[in-house]
Amino acid sequence: MDSMIPVIRQLHDADGDRARARVLLSMPDTVLLKYAGTIGEACQKAGFEGGAEYVLRRVTLMRATRDRQGLIPGPLNQDFEEFRAAFAAFANAEVG
């Protein structure tokens, strides 16, 4: 029996970096935060540095101190959103 949770199994079984990126983009925050080390290592082991960077940035964002309105500091949020948008574009690009 496989003791790995399904979404992490999907990451390990993904067919290429675009598929790995799609798994990471859809991964719940609770799973990503709890298993960040395992997920980041799986990306690095697969040679998917962009995925490891996404995990690091997303965890950093989740752990960031919020302002009085509960918002993530603007520059940190903007940096993540720019990276996320490029990562999503990579993940969802048509392979020609």
C-alpha cells in the first residue's frame, strides 16, 4: 500500500515539468505548507528548479507577517504574483 498522499503521488508521477507545475498550482495551501520540504525535494530530484522555487515563494508568502488589514506586504505579494503568473503560463502552455 502507498502511504504517500494522493497530491504528492501526482507530483511524483507527473509526466514532465509542465504537469508538475499544474499539480503545484492546484495544491492546497495546507498540504504545501505541511509537506514543503518533501515537495521541494521532489522537484529538485526531478531537476525542476522552477517548481522548487515556486514552493519556496509560496511558503514564504504564507508565513509572511500581515499588515493591520491582514494583507501581505505589497512588494512581497507583487513579486509572488508575477512569478505565479509566469509559472502558470509555463504550466498551461500548449506544447507544439
